[in-house]
Amino acid sequence: MRIGIVSDIHANLEALEAVLAVLRGRGADHFANCGDIVGYGPDPGPCIDIVRGLHGWVVAGNHDYAVLGRTSAAGFNSAAGAAIAWTRKQLTANQQLFLRGLPLTSCCTPLVLVHGSPAAPAAWEYVFTLHDAEAQMDCYSESVCVVGHSHYPFAVERTAGRPARLITERSWELRPDAKYFVNAGSVGQPRDGDPRASCLLYDDRVRRMELLRVEYDVAAVQRKIRSAGLPEFLAVRLASGR
Ligand code: ZN
């Protein structure tokens, strides 16, 4: 089994299609998703339909719940809040029903998926640092916790009896005696300064995880954001990955 892992698609259809093409080309036959299918971007409905059609493991993100009114959007910045209000008007009843059915955590051994943090999945916490990640690593029993939410891809390994370390390799083998905390980054709105879409590929046969970056047609998405009347900031930031 090869699992393509995506997160934070944020209604960016061009990025999602590009990522799925690369993952399928690399042999992905199952898919996992760490939430925030919608919000910010111009194609929430088509992105939901594609994710639903993958029949994979999917958890909810705070934007998915905010569109439904299940999480307050009060803490969102003005561009994010405007996009939530706009997204609400775009979705069919069936698409809303799909979002409503998403759990906060999902397990596809050896992976556990959650949007923010395994310690408090409904609190939408951000985990940015090695120290923060290490504090999360006693909160799940599976070997690997995969998250999204921050839009910064990174990975941490903790082997018994040793301090946790940041993984700097793009591809690494999961050690049987170690635990991992991995952020998949964002498909649709990367914020680490690299505008390419981010995703993971996990090969179960050889226990190897790989972080991938994929180019897509940023200008096409920017045109859609502008013609939808969404905030200009949401178009501009895609080009810089910030
Ligand atoms: Zn997000």
C-alpha cells in the first residue's frame, strides 16, 4: 500500500489536481487527508467532490467546521473570515453533509491523522517547534502522527532513550523503535516560502515516508480568486508561499 497524504487543500483545485497526478504517478493507491479542504480558495465544491471520490481517510480542519458554524470564525483574520462567508454560499447540501461527517481524528495504522494536535484535536492548536512536537508525542499510540494546520511541513523523530530530532531528509525510513510527528504542509496555501504544493507519500511495504513539493498553475488560481471577489491578499500570497 502507498498512501498519498494531503492537507490544507483550501479550495485550490489546480494544486490538488497537480498533487494527485504526482502521487498517482508515484504509485499512491490510498489517500489520507488532514483537513481544511475549504477556506481561502475559489473551488471549495470541486475540491470536496474530489476528496470524497478518493474514499480515503479524512479528518476535519477548523475551516471545514467554520463553514458549517461548528467552530467560531471569530479568531480568523478578515480575509479568512470573508472567504468562510463566501464558501458557505457555494456548497451544496451534499457537500456540507460530507464536511459535517468528518471526524477530528482518524487512524490508518501506522498513521494517526489530526488537523492540529493529537493532545487536543478540537482546540486547533498549532505545533511549530521541535519542543512543541515532542510534547505531543505521548498523546498517540501509533508510530506516526500526521498533522496539517500550520502550513509548514516538518518532521520529528523520537527514538526511545534519545531526545527528539528534526528530520532534515526529504525521504526517510520509519525505524521500528521510533515515533514520528509529521506535518504534511499545505497543498493549497503553503506558508514556508516555497509556493509549490506540499504533500507526503508513505510506502507501507518499505516503511518509507517522503515529503514532496509540486508545481501548479498559481496564476490560474489567482485569476479565479479575483473573479470570485475574494480578498486580493489571498491571491497575492500564493505566489510567494507566505
Ligand atoms: Zn489550513
